Amino acid sequence: MAKNTDPALSQNMIYSVFARNHSKEGTLKKVAEDLDRIAGLGTDILWLMPINPIGVAKRKGKDGSPYAIADYRSINETMGDWADLEELVAAAHERGMKVIIDIVYNHTSPDSKLATEHPEWFYQDENGQPHSLHKEWSDIVDLDYSHPELRAELIDTLKQYARVVDGFRCDVASRVPVSFWKEAREECEKVKPGLFWLAESCHLPFVKFCRDHGRVGESDSALYEAFDVLYDYDAFPYFEKNIQDGAPMSEWIDALIRQDAALPEGAIKLRYLENHDTDRFSQYVKSPLLWKNWTALMFSLKGLPMIYHGQEHRDAHRPSIFDKDPIEWKKDAEAEDFIRLMNRIHKEKFTPDSPIEYDPDLEQNVLHIERDGMDGWFLLAANKDGQLPGTVTIAIPDGTYTNQIDQQPVAVKEGKVSADALPLLLDRTEIQKLSGKLCTQCSFQA
């Protein structure tokens, strides 16, 4: 963990926005107009995906990827200008939210200002031309951090933004030396103390690929020396296999356990069901009941939860990042209300870095967790015949309990509960009282 990482950061919620797709206009001003609704979800940190100009050379799609940046120090004129960014940040602050921006420091577009003025700052191919190690990333060229002048330029650029925003989400951070990130954090701290640093740590096979080709491939443990929060890509692929291919839930749970054991104590992971690089969660999970259960689970795990814009309306269409593809906002008050509710549960019921125990039931597709004196049950898939069960068996005494999620009574009869009652979060003392294992006249276990 970075020396000054606040453990309470995990109690926050991030909301991710790509301005070009957030509205038909695609501007920062239109994002600012939606801040009341975004803040109303309980958002603590607003993450703006890249707001810089996009390169033209080798551009993918008509409008190009926002991660193929032409000029780090400028604002994409189709989105607005510096004044628009400053006004958006000020408006977010008025609503109690911080704003972070995307920093893309592994690469630039081939025709970027840096590539044009300093081609020596980039990795060269056999013809002496800047290139990308990853062949599929044909619209970018890779920066070479062996040049002190490059490091100084990029840190100075970060300090320019630090005067305005509250932190950074750093793209493919595993491919940039952690020594740079540590220096950047120290220098930016002089401009604005307490900036928030989120790293897109990479999938483990990709880290190995980079190392095998003689490039930087930082481990999660190393990145925690400079960052507050890292992506979940060491475990997330097992989640994807579960919801997309029906792989056993236990494979994902095992990955979460390995993650908890391998990372530094107190390490905070970003938790999400989707992001701009993945398919929409609702493309695969269409049942409203299963959507609720997965959403509740995301907010019950250790880590910092994130919502990608449109997720709160259960949008199944994955917006393109290569062409303008505005979200068709279809108001879903029920989904918004549930995210708002689970965000509050996350803040009120769970403490930072508290231990979590997992008990997957593969026959019922139910995950039981224990955390912070709570027992939770989450229905995560339909039966083998594709149908949702009517009831779920849970190992607690018969009786009527209070679901801590919505404060509604839940009846357990003959060891079964209605599947519609899930997600279910119970106070363990209530279970112990009904089982006779807690003295009803005092607060200790009998």
C-alpha cells in the first residue's frame, strides 16, 4: 500500500463516465448537467475517461479511441475546454464528489505531440520507428521510460492537472515502471496533498507477455507501493467465465481467496461487474433477481465498488470507444434505487479490510459469505434447466428474520427461504438468538 493510503477509501463508490458517450452532445458540460443524478446514487468519486485530443494516424473507427492520445496537455475540443473541466470539478465538489481523470502514460497516438517532437522517447522497431509491442494496439506507440527527460515531462503534466482534479486513474499502469509512479505521486503531493491514485493493473498473462518481451510488467504487489487501489484483473476473468460460460462459481471464489492471501495486508481492490473494456453485465445476466443478487454481492465484498455509466439502468449494449455511441438513457428507477441502497449498506455495515469467509453452494448456485458479524446469501445463477428456484435451502434455524438490506421480514421454514428474499443479509446475533446460542438477556454468546 502507498504510505499515505487511507483505508477508508474502500467505503467510497466510483462512477465512471466517458463524456463522448454520456450524451448525444458528448461534452463535459452535459456531464455536469447530470451531476445531481450521479451524486444521488451515492457517488463519492467521479472518474472521467480520457478527455484529451485523439490522434488521427492509424485511428480505429471514425472517432478514435480516447486512449490514443495526441496531446496530454490539451482538452479534446469536441468535449470542451479547460474552463469546462474546472466548472465540472467545482460543481462536483459542491455535491460532495471528487473528480479523477484518466492518465494514459504507457503510450500515445503515432502522431502525438510527443511522438512528433521526441521520437527517441519511444520504443523503436527494426526500422527505427516508434511502435507498439501489442500488435492489436495498432493505433498507439509505446513510451520508453529509460529517458529521464520523458519522466520529467510527464510528471510536470500531471502536476498541471493536479491543480484542478482530485486524482488519477492510470491506464495499463503495470506497463509503466513503479519507480516512475512513486516519483509522480511524491511530486504531485507537493501540488495537492491527498490525491487519489487508481491503477489499472493488468491481467496476469499480459504482465507475463510484457516481461517475456523485455518490457516492463509490474506486479500488483509492486504497484501498491505507489497506488491506493488496483483493478481486479487477477480474479475478474474467473467471474467472466462464470457469468458467460457457466464455469463453476468456486473457481472465482478460489481466485478471490488467492488474491486476499497474495497481496499486501490492507490492499484495496476495485470491484465491478463491468467497465469500458468488458461486455455489459446485463448482456449475460438478464434476470432482475440475479442482477440484484450480483449487485448486492459486489457491494458486500472487500474493496472499492465502481459503476460504469449505464450500468445503473441495466443497459445491455456495450458502447463503442472507437466511434461516438451515446448511451440511450432508459430510466430504471428500481435499479438506481437498489444501487443507492447497496451503496449505503456498503458504507454502514462493512468496515474497511474486514475479513470475509466464502461458502459456495454449487448445487443451488448460492454463495454464502460471513463478514462483519453478518451472514449473506446471494443467488448467482439459474438452475441447470435455466429456471430460477422457488426456494433456497439455508442452514439457519426456522424463524422470522430481518433482512438488513431492506429491513423486511424474511421467513425461514423447514430450512428454506423464498428465492425472492435473496439477496439476504442477516445480523448473526439474530441467528444466534433463534438457535439458542446467545443469551437473550445479554450480548455475549452463551
